Amino acid sequence: MEIIHRGATLVMSSHSPEGNEALLKTCEDHMQTWHFGFNVEKTPDGESRIHFDHTHRSGLAPSHGVLVSQTLGLSTKIQEYIF
């Protein structure tokens, strides 16, 4: 599982079934704890991606999402993702 970060959007992605399940659990945890906006995307090659919008609803700085993910024990590999 990896975190892909660009601007105010945090994108988590995974190709493995276990990773996909963890992404959905993380999505639920985020919504219950932080009430971030999000959407789920599945790419043609089987990668699942969850996009968290950290500014639309919460007004938090983009870096805050990375800190939240570290707290959840996720990988913190950061790279640009062009939407």
C-alpha cells in the first residue's frame, strides 16, 4: 500500500486484495474520525485508490492527511499523482 499526495488531496493506492481491504477500512476510519470528503476509484489494472479531500470539508492543511496516515500505520511513500 502506498500514499500518493498532490495538493490538498491524499490518494492511497494498492494492488493487493489485503491492501484494498485495508484501504476501505482506512476510508471508514477517516470518515468516522475526520469527516473528510472521499471517493473510491478502481483502475483498469486492478489498483484500488481512495482519494481524500482534506480541504473541501475539513479546512485542514494537506500535510495533516499524511500525519493522520502515519498514525494509522500506513506506508508514507509520497509521490506526485497527476489527476
